[in-house]
Amino acid sequence: MKNRLKVLRAERDWSQADLADRLGVSRQTINALETGKYDPSLILAFKIASLFGQTIEAIFHPEESDLKIS
């Protein structure tokens, strides 16, 4: 899943550790989210959206392959 997390974080001049502290997760979790290696739980996605004052859909974008139904 693609996301705008790194851009939103950079706009606020926050480090990965700063964002992790605000969300109650590890810096490694933030890194994994930003690099697309980890998709957030629904609860974490809501926390992220609330923190940035945006909708989940404005931050997270599924890959085209994620949307295909077999």
C-alpha cells in the first residue's frame, strides 16, 4: 500500500521517532509503513489520519494489484 506518511511527516519537520512517539509505536514501525513493508491496522490508520487531520483515504492508497478480485 502506498502512502503519504513521509511527506506529511516532513511537512511538520518530524523525525520518524517523533511520529512514532505521537502514535505510540516504534520508529521501526514508522519506517516499515513509509517504505510499504507494513500496512497499518485499522486502528493505527485512524490514529494517523486523526493526527494529521485527514481522512485515511487521503493518506493511504492501495496498489492496483491490491484491488484486483480473483
